[in-house]
Amino acid sequence: MYQSYISGVGAYVPPRSLTNFDLEKPLDTSDEWIQQRTGIVKRHWVEGDTSTSDLAVEATKEALESAKLSKDDIDCIIFATLSPDHEFPGTGCFLQAKMDMSGIPAFDIRQQCSGYIYGLSMADAFIKNGMYKNILLVGAEIHSRGMDRTPEGRNVAVLFGDGAGATILSRKEAGADNESHVISYDLHADGAFAKELWTPGPGTGNGKEERLTTSMIDEKLHYPYMNGRQVFMHAVKRMAESLTYTLKTNGKSVEDVDLFLFHQANMRINDKVGEIMGIPPEKVFNTIQHYGNTTAATIPLGMRDAIKAGKLERGMLVGMAAFGSGFTWGSGLMRF
Ligand code: ACO
């Protein structure tokens, strides 16, 4: 019987950091508005020709180093992103080429802000069934180049940042409860809400002759749109619901959990989830104030920062929860 555990963690954000004040003029917004509603203070946006796979390369290198593994030890890549290098092939293939890891399978998955939890479940299942030994699970995004960075798009553009997080899931023989291992996860989606948080184009569902037309660009169909209130309501409800279920099915309570790593969409969402579940605020590790919402990267990025801050140590019981476009959502529990 095999189990998976996280053997390495890495993360990377591009050097250019923008405070809310930097966005005030170009987006007709204010530091006060952004902080009050989201908790965000700053975010990192790429410059030059950096691509999503470039960010992932840096996070991967740090994860390999922390796992004390070489790139040749990795036998599968799972790459979660909504902001790929190109329409196809998947960004996992570009990462693989840049890391010189040719031959191993490379999956791209598209569950947006829930991408890391979905990817974790896949990696765990592949390891448990004996297929792979060391899986690189990456979440990476460049949002800055995909948003309407004018006052018209300010409700979305202030929220998102660029960044990457990488973890390596490794195989071990099943052992005692206090040994590092992924314990459980819970996944959901409800496509009835697909258009509440989405980017329409390019795509075949826009009733146009081509997947991308100049008229689509004129109509700004290549930018993300969000019904903020719907997202808020559903995120709070679903994250709390799923995490409660995961804890209960594993016979654990909030008191048993040492640290909660939530998706970083909005500080108020996480505060509300904590309030509903009775989680003491000091048990939730948030990073949104520094990075904004980096979508598939938020949980591994938080993991890396929590380790650095001395808040996450081996042996700790960690609860995770995420909610995102789709709608997709889920939760996970692991002994780190
Ligand atoms: N700066 C200044 N004013 C703004 C901005 C901005 N960036 N964005 C919107 N406004 C204005 C609007 O124009 C509106 O003005 P009006 O009243 O004069 O018409 C007013 O602020 C209120 O706009 P709403 O869109 O209703 O703002 P709301 O109070 O709902 O807050 C927010 C928006 C913060 C996005 C909120 O809905 C929310 O927290 N939603 C959760 C969604 C979220 O956080 N998504 C993150 C990504 S999705 C994910 O990861 C799951």
C-alpha cells in the first residue's frame, strides 16, 4: 500500500511589485477601496517577455532543491493554470522542455482557483496506484497580461497577481497517522455558474466564425468577467461546507488541525469561512496581502511562505480549501 506526501515545496513571484497606490491612477481606484474589500496591499506583475512556464521553472527549481531530488527523479508533471503560455500545447510541455525533463507525461488541468486541490487529488491517486513515484504539481499564473487594466476593468484588475507555486508529491509505504501523507480530499463543480466568473474568448462558444475575431477583441471578450457578489456568497458557503465534510469524514475537528491554507481570493472570504467554522484566525495562513490572487498558485505559494515564516513544520495537520471559476471547489487534509 502506497501513500503520497509532499517532499518538496517551492514558489516564485516576478520581481516587479505594485502597491494599490500604483494602481490608483491607471485604474481609477484607491488603496482604501481595495484594502477594505479584499485585504490586498500589493501584487507582483511580470515585465518583458516572461511567460507562465518561466515562473513555473523557478518554483520547480526551489521545490526540487527542498525535496533534495533531481529533475531526473520526476516521473510526471501536473500543471494547473488558466493563463497558459499558448492556446496549446499545455504549459506543462513548455515547462518540461525548459527543465530538460523530456519523455515524462505532462498534464495541464483547468480548474482555475481550485486547480491545486484538483491536481493534488490526481497526483495522490497516481502515486497510490503505483504508477508514479515523484510527481511535480505546479500552479502558475500570469494574470497581468490577461486583464482589462483600464478603469472599465478595475473590479477584476485590482484582484489578481502573477506567481507560481510548486510541490513534489512523493511515494512512501503507508505508515502511521503521524507520518507525512496526503490524507483526503473532496472535489466539486457546478457548471450552472460557469459564466459568473469567466473569460469568453478565444473559444468556440461565442457564435463566431472563428475562435478569435477582431470584433471579439473590440468587445473585450478576451478579458475575465466576474459577478463578485455571487462569487463571494458561493465561495464562503462551499469552502466551509467542503472542509467541514473533509474533517468530519476523517474524524478530525478544527482543534486537531494545526494550520489552514485557503485559496487566496479575498481576505474577507477567508475570514468568513473561519468565522463559520470557528477557526481561530492565527491558524489561517494568508498571503493575499502580498500577492493578490494568484489562482492555481495560491496554496503552494502559501505553503512555501508558511514554511519560511516558521508556521508550517513537518508533522503538522494541514487543512486546505479552495473555490474558483467553474464554479469548482474542494478541500484537502494532509499531514505535512
Ligand atoms: N476601485 C474602486 N471602486 C470600485 C472598484 C475598484 N477596483 N471596483 C468596483 N468599484 C465600484 C463599483 O463601480 C461600484 O460603484 P457604484 O456603487 O458607484 O456603482 C462599487 O465599487 C461597488 O461595486 P461592486 O462590484 O458591487 O463591489 P462589491 O462591494 O461587490 O465588491 C468585490 C467587489 C470586492 C470583488 C466583492 O464582490 C467580492 O469580494 N467578491 C468576491 C469575489 C472575489 O474576491 N473574487 C476574486 C477572484 S475569484 C476567485 O478566486 C474565486
